[in-house]
Amino acid sequence: MVAAQKLNIPYPINIAVAAKPENNIDLLPEVQRIGELLFWKKENLARTEWINLLIRQKKIRQQQLARYAFEHRWADLSVQATIIAKLWDHLTERFPIAWACEFERQTKYKKINKSFAMAIARQESGWNPQARSAAGAIGLMQLMLQTAQQVAKSNGITDYTGSSKLIAPEKNIELGTAYLETVFQQFGFNRVLACAAYNAGPARVAYWLAISNGKLDVISFIDSIPFSEM
């Protein structure tokens, strides 16, 4: 997009519309099990069942399932369907809105806006409230245990008692938005640097800034980040 802007040429954004779900999707035993698992907050088990269902389907059926998940507000399963089926142009199903009220409440009096915080959560966890990374980050906003403890202490969040709290969306959002606001302020309200610091840690970003010595524009700085996931 930036290259197109520099060259002054149009950058088309393709938005595909998913096929309408067939009525019998509700009757699939896998879908019924997934609904039960989600009701009992067994998101990871539901996710496994969902993936096993998706990989056995043809493309058109995968589209229908992605749309079905979106319409039923299964945000993380909607995202997962677009990944499995490579539905990159299905922006509605790729970027569903989730926990909007919680993000509104937790950002209302902060220096960050709701859409910024929600974008971080979507990128970090794909809206899976029970997501766990190989590095040990937990929950919607993928908080490390030490970070969560520090944020809770510095913000007077007394009801945070340990890692089990981080899979609760409300508590994870409270801690995650507090941490995001901290790094946002620390790096001069620069969203690029705040995003990098949120993911890689403030110390690494400070080091990258020092070695680049102000000689890189924002795109070059992003491209030079030595983290493949960024």
C-alpha cells in the first residue's frame, strides 16, 4: 500500500463475499459439539473440533462455515476458517469484532483508542481467549506472566491472582490495555513503536532505535525488525 502511494498508483482492496451457509450446517454433529464446547467455555477443544471439520471440506463449504462462525459470533473460529481455507479477501470473516463492550470500557479513560487495542488482540491471539504461545504468552492480548504481574502491581489491579486469570477475557483485556497504554506513552505515542514494544518488549525496541540512529524511515524500520512474526 505504501509503495502504491509512493508511485501514485491505485491500490485495489478486494473484498470477497462468503457463500451463504446452508440450512443443514446447524445439524452437523461437529457443529453441535462445537456449540456445546463453546457454551462451557472449552474454546481450545472447540477449536480442535472446528479445524478437523474444516480440513475435510471443499472450498465452498469452508466459505459457508467461515460465514456461519461469523454470524454466530464465534470470532476466533471465523478467523481460523479464513486461515485454513486461505480466504484472504474475505475481510468480514477475517476481522470480526469481539468483546467490543469490554474494550470500550477498558480504553474509555486511556490514551489508546478502542480500535488500536482490538487490533492488537486480533493480531496476537486471533480472538482465541485461551491462546497460549510457545513463549508462554496467554489469552486474548497474549500477556506474559511477568508482564501481567508488573502491570497489575503498577495499576493497582488487586484481583489479579495468577495465570488462570489471564484466560478470562475481561481480565486479560484490562491488563493488556493497561500495558499497551504504558508502551504507547513510553514511545511518544507512536503506534508503530508501541506495537513493536508490545510484542517484542520495550528494551528491544529501544535497542533497535539506538542502532538505527534515526536513519531509517518508518517502513524501513518495520522491515528491519528481526522478528519474523512482525
